[in-house]
Amino acid sequence: MSKLHSAAEQAYREVKERILSGTLPGGELISEGEIAAEMGTSRTPVREAFLRLETEGWMRLYPKRGALVVPVADGEAEHVVAARLLLEADAVRVVVAG
């Protein structure tokens, strides 16, 4: 995996985690530059992360204005965490059994 892709993946995971935890609350307008500065990375991986999050419905992008965090419905974060736990636990079982 290239350095850019790993940085984009890291940015994606970090921003999504912030959305799910409420650190980035729904309705908040954020900028690529703001997140890039907080993460100590360039804007390019953050832009890629924002595009991916928009595709998944977590953000709405507004060119030259920023990204609007889509509010997370009550209980949705818990469902995402529960699904992730199931998938990750199963992945560990597969690796251990491998």
C-alpha cells in the first residue's frame, strides 16, 4: 500500500471515528485544512477520506465551503460498533484458525 493510500485510510478511520463518537457532531461544518492540521498530514489524504465518507452518507461536501457532518441517528453509532465487533472478532478467528 502506498504512503498516500495509507494516509487516506488513516484519515478516513479517524474522521469516521470522530463522527461516530460525537467528537464531530452532526450539523458541524468542517474543513479539509482543519482536519489535516489536527492530524499532521496534508490535505490530499483528508480530501480522499471526505470523498469516501460522503459516498457512505456520513458527510455532504460543499466546494470552497467545507464538509457538513451528517447527523448520526440515535442508536446508529451503537449498531456500527456492534457490527464492527462481529466482523473483527470473526476475522481474528479466521486468522488464528488459518
